[in-house]
Amino acid sequence: ENGRSTGTLVNKQTGGVSEMASGNIDVRSIIGVLVVLIVGLSVLPIILDAVATAAASLTGAAQTMFNLIPLFYVIALLLAVIYWAVGTTKK
């Protein structure tokens, strides 16, 4: 019921948010990461088809390792985004 204490709490919260949001994030780096993700994810079906075609002629451990290539590709994309996120938060 006490509007004054609620107003103070809201001011403290918005003050904290404005302090966190005051850091400048480079728009070029965001666009660069988005371009890498879009291009990387658009190439993924091509990689999947190529791996499936090539793995059909393999057997045993070679086939198993070859089928892991798309997994490592996606992990590399995720690591690139994580590396970018960590790099921008340290600035």
C-alpha cells in the first residue's frame, strides 16, 4: 500500500538495469556473429548430405567417425558464439 517504498524499490531496480545496460556493444561484432551463424547454419544441410553420402560406402569405426563430422561442426559454431560473448563481456 505504501507507494513511496515501492517507488524506491523500482528506482533501485531500474538503476541496476541502467548500469548493466550502459556498456556499449559493438553493432558490427553482433552483425558479424549473426552472419557467421546464418552462413554456418545454411551450410549445415550440405555437410549433412555429403557426410551421409560418403559414410554409406564406409564401415565400422571409419563410418562412426565420419558420421561425427556434423556434430563437431555444430560444436565449432557454438564455440565461436560463446567466444564472441565472452570477448564482448570482458570489454
